[in-house]
Amino acid sequence: MREVTNPSTPSPSVGSNRWFLSSAPVIRSLVHLCLPMAAALIVGAIYNLINASFIGSLHSTVLLAAITLGSPILALVMAIGNVFGVGGGALISRLFGEAEHEPAKARDIKYVASFSFWGSIITGVVVGGVGLMLLNPLVSLLGANAATMPATSPFVGVMLAFVPVLAASVCLEQLVRAEGAARQVMTGLIASTILNLILDAFFILVLHWGVAGAALATGLANLGVVLYFAAWLTRNSENISLAPRWFTVVPVVVKPVLGVGIGTLLQSAFLIVTALVLNNLAAAYGDGPLAAMGVAVRIAQVPEFLLMGITIGILPLLAYSYGKGDSERLWAALRISALIIGAIAAATSVVIFIFRDQVFEAFVADHSLLGLGVIVLTAQLLAMIANAFTGLVTSLFQATGRALAATVMSVTQGVLFVPVVILGNLWFGLTGIIWALTVTEVSVLFVGLVTLVASRGVIRDGLADGSSERAEAALEESAA
């Protein structure tokens, strides 16, 4: 039986970040949580396009290929930050929900936040340091050849040097969102993007540092994000603390954080492996196809990030509702989000597909790559739709602490993609490589839906057991 110090705590004030998690109308909560995230992610996606155009203005497919080859390093950074950020953020939101009935839970939030923040930095230092010591073999492993090695090495090297900063930035974003402070996250990410853009223009167009300048701009902009989020939490959060004195490695903190976070780690690890396999297979067809694939991916990221704003933004609401024991609110939020995702995915895909030629021509001067780029873009858009619904299901598993289910989703994606892309290349050549991701994402969505049906009863039991236990404890204390 849980220890209860008070039967309840005052309800969050109307309009506060916590109110949107606790009791605001679901639609209003989704607008508050998801729109700022979507806006920030879209700005980030647009930045990626502008950044690619900066590199493209140098009229070098080698430089564009270097950015594509170095993309697994960004996945590595996301992995490190999200292991601690997603796991820690989901647990913090659940604890906030539980604290409405058990105020003592609020103190545990400090331990979770400090462990998540410092854990991401320490791990980032180790991973970045090892990567720098093995830079040359690592760049070769990424698929760089004699032509792309000179551009790829400095890009990867600078990114590795900033891994601790980038990991901390990703982690802190999740911790701020755990409080429902989506607008603050949006402010930090958009400000970082603007700074990144300014630094890009200076480093690439003025100092002519090429892709190394792009990597340096990203690192410095994310350092600004770390400072902003840390300052905001210190000044505005009563429960979240980043102070080292709260750092702990006790199992009750480490196990739930890493239990959920390990799913994101495995997913990112498989993404790195699949990117390596994809890059090496695509590189055999020349730098042109590799560059076309990189640009098409960045175009598809605009609607993809819009949908991610929903799947990421809803996680604190789901976790809070689960911790509070509010079954009706949890399932309503999931249903409404699925409907919104379907509508947005269909609309944006149609618009981009209609103007596909004009959009692609804005980033690649080589018209011979246009036909290939359109095919890649079509495959990416279809994969995006499946991935959006997969992300929503995964967020539910993470929010409710279903670590095994989230891990199954992550492992399935990696396990399926490698044989699909290898067989696709063997049987259909470059066309098989292009469509491999689409086939994989649709298959992963199917597995996710099956897992959701199998887990629905367990989630319902968790909600009912938690609510019953809290009600029983409150009644016992009232009687005493």
C-alpha cells in the first residue's frame, strides 16, 4: 500500500501548465501541448532545408553527401539525450499525476530530474570522447569514401565534440515538457534555430568553413538551449531540480528511467545501423543518388515534424493522466490525437506531392536527379504516415511505463529494416533501397497495433489498481 501524507492536494490553477495536464478540456490541452511543439519542430525542419540550401549553394554534391553520411551521429545524440530525457520526463509526469493524491511523490521528482540531466552529460562525455579517438575508422564505417572523407571527417568530429551539450539539450527539453511547459520549449527551440541559422550563414558563407561550420553552429546553438532551459527550470519549477546534490543511482529512480529510455536507445541504435547499411548500399550508386535521398528526406521532415509535435506533445498528458488514475482522460486524448494525425498526414502529403517538382528544384541544381528525388519523396511521405501512428502508440507505452512494449516497437523496426533493404537492393536495385523504409514502417505499425490490443487490458488494470489503492488510502486516513 502506498504511503499517503494527505488525501489530496489543491487542484492546479486554471491556465497553469499543470492545469493543462490535470483537468483542462482534452482539446484545449492538446492545443497547449502539441501546437508549440509542432511549431518548434517545423521551424527546425525548415532550418534543415535552409541549411541544406546553404551547402547546396556551394554547388558540391560531396558536401551534401557528407551531411547525409554524418546523420547517424545526430541519431546517436538523440539516443543519449532521450534515454534519460524520455524515461525521466515520462516518470516525472506520472509522479506529478500521483502527487495530486500523494504529495510525498513530489519530492521524488528532484531525484529523477537530477539523475536524468547529469546522466545524459556523463554518458555524452564518454561516448563523444571514444568517438573522437576512433574518428577515422568511424567515418569509414559511416560509408565515406575517398571523395567524401575530407568533408565528412570534420563534420563528424565537431558533432562528437558537442555530444555532451547536444545530449543535455535533448534531455532538458523533455524535462521542461514534463511540467506541461510546451510554450517554453517552443521558445527555446525556435530561438536556438534562429541562432543556428545566423551562425550557419556566418560560418558557411562568410568564413567558408563548409560542413564543419554547420556542425559548429549546431553545437553552439544547442549550448544556448541548455542555458535557457536550465535557467527556466531553476527559476520557475518548484519540483524539478538539476542540482548535483539530488543525483542518485538508487533502483527506484534508475530502473523506471532507463526501463523506458532503453527503448529509445535501441530504436536509435537500430536507426544508426540502418543508416549505415542504407548509406553504404546507396553510395554504390554514386554521390548523386545519395544527395537526392538526403534532400528528399529533409523535405519530408516538414510534415513529419508537424506530426511528431503531436506524438511527442501528448506524452506528458498521457503520463499525468495515468499517474492520476484518470482512465477517461487518457483514452480520450489518445483517440482525438489519432484523428488529428490522420487528417494532417493526408492533407500535407497531398500538398507536397502536388508541388513536388518545384520544391525539389529549390534545393538541387542538378535536374538529372529530379526524377529520382520525386520517387524518394513519395516513399518518404508514405513512410511518414505509418511512422506517425507508430509514434503515437509508442508514446502511450512510454507514458504508462510499458517498457517492454516500447522496446518491442523499437527492436521490430531495426530487425525488419536491415533484411528488407538488403533484399530490396538485391532484387530491385536502387528502387528497392528507396522503398525499404516504407515497407518497414508499415510493418512496424501493424506490430504496434497488435501490441496495443494485447496491452490494453494491462494499462486498464494499472489505471484501476492505482485509483482503487489511492481511494482506499484516502478513506483510511479520513477515518483515522
